Amino acid sequence: MKIKPVKNNKVRQGLAIAGIAAIIVFIVIMCICMATGDRSLMMASLFCVVVVPISVYCFIRVYDMVHKDDDKYPDDGESPDEE
């Protein structure tokens, strides 16, 4: 199964805005938790703000590195050397 890249810039922009909004929500939750003194919720929110975007970035980079030669051969599964 091949994952097709997103070609529509509006979809990418929408996903980027949703990601930024999610980070802002987690920061607000973290600020509320700091004000109320609930340290466990603050640490969970901090984890979501820092670790989740880094993990997603790493997964995307590894996927790109592993699948960088996918477009070299046609979709019928034959390499150019086989005839």
C-alpha cells in the first residue's frame, strides 16, 4: 500500500492550522494546571506540546528515508532490468 502525498495546498494549510491550534490548546491547559497546582496534568500537557510534534517529525523523516526509491520502478512491480 502506497501513501499518496497531499497535493492540495489548502489541505496542508488546514492541517497546519489544526496542529498549531492543538499546540495552543495544550499550552493553555498547561497554564491553567500551573495556576491550580496540578503538576501531573501540567507535565502531561508539556509532554504533548514537546514530544508529540518531535515524534511525528521523526516518523515522517524515517518514512521518507525508507521509501525514497519507491518511484524508481513502475507500479507493475517489474524492475527495468527484467524483460
